[in-house]
Amino acid sequence: MESWTEPEQTMVFGGSGLLCRELLQKLTIRDTAVATYLRGERRDGLAIKWVRSDVTDLSAVVAAVRSARPTVIINTAYRQNDWDATATGAANVATAAAESGAHLVHISSDAVFSGEESRYQEKARPDPITPYGAAKAAAETSVRAVLPAASIVRTSVIIGEHGDSEHERRARAAARDDGVLFRDDVRCPVHVSDLAEAVLELADGRESGIFHAAGADEVSRYNLGRMIAIRDGFDPGSITSGYRADLPTPGPINVRLDSTWTQSLLRTRLRGAEEFLSMR
């Protein structure tokens, strides 16, 4: 007689974000999933359970995790100008994961780096120079302190399929002269589908440590906008450009995540923007 094994249950914090939505699409095919939301819209229509939860409220996070009983927790929750949602929230999710015994995958950002180095490998020490970068660095520190076995996945500019990512919206706005894309601001854009697959691979393997999941190409935000324009059929020459270095407080410039080591562990190929933006 075969023994019955309870299906994998994955809980994703930050249900309204682009990456979370992609993760949920993939999870509904193979696992049972629970997603949390607060201010963003729920993505109804997926075979998942939605739970309203505020990551800044530790008791609420612990209660939600106890109720869901996940084997894996993926934390994508953050708010750009909110220390509590980004840093305190990460510590709360890590605390709940540690109590429940679930494996935690925490999503971090290239914003933890200043851009002073030419490239950043996984072992590089964070040196943030913006409040958001400091919050993401503090989140990493909390997660590692509370749950050393967690996976921390740093990524870069995330691009979607249908113009629904932040940078795609910025590109369209800059084409309307309602914003600027910087020629000197270089990142390693990643396709949301590649990133989601990489995150799920690391979760499946219960990998611990720090990982970089960014695209293979180093691209300025301006050139990235031009590639988006060509893909989406609007004039790349209409995009207003500028230089981040000209700003009074420019923030990080030229933050290149080196994902070579992480890529060597993955089956998923982290494509470069030149490739994934040329495909329809």
C-alpha cells in the first residue's frame, strides 16, 4: 500500500506584485498555493487561496503562516519608500518561517549596492546609498540572522510580457515626454518568467545562501527603453533621455549583478534583454 504524501504548499507574500503574479501562475500548475495581499488587487481566477495580511504586523504574519502550514515561503513584499514594509516585514516573515519550519526564499535587489564596483558577485558586501537600498540590505541581514538556511535572491530590473512592469511603464511615459530614462544607469534586466523559474528551482532545492538572478546583458535604462519601444511598436527616438549623474542625489549608477555562479546551479537560463525583448 502506497503511503500518502501531503502536497507541497507554497505561500507567497506580496501577492499584487509582478513577480508574485508570475510565481502564482507557475505554482497553480504543480502545487497548492497561498498568497497574501494588502493594498494591491488580488489576482482572482487562479486556483489559490488569498489571505489579507500586513507584513509589518508580526502577530498577523505568524497567524497567517500557522493557518496555511506552508512547506515553502517566498517573500516578494516591499514598498519603495516604506522601511517597515521592506525591512521589518522581511524580519517578520523570516520569524514566521523559522517557527513553522518552512524554507524561506527572500527576494532582494541590486539596490543594496552603490555602483562603486564594476560588477557584484554573490559574496559582495552591500553598501547601499539610498533609503530603499538600506531597507533591502537590512532585510537581508534580518533574514540571515533569523533563518540562516534561507535563500536570499538578489535581482535587477524585472521586465514582463505585456508592458506591465515598472520600467515598461517608464519607457512609455518617457516617449510621451513625461519622464526621463538615463543613459548612464546600467543594470542587468531579467525576464519575469526566468526569474520566477529560478526562484522556484532554488526553493525546490532548499538552497541556502545568497544568489544573484539577473539577466545576462548589461543595459542602460535608456537602451532598455528603446528595446521595449521596438518590441511594442512605438518610436524609440521619442524617448526622452538624461544622465543620472546630473541629479543632485543620483543614487547608484552602473550596478551590474554577476549571476555566473548562481546560473551554474540552475537549469533555468537567465536570458539577456537583447534576447528576450527581441522575441514575441
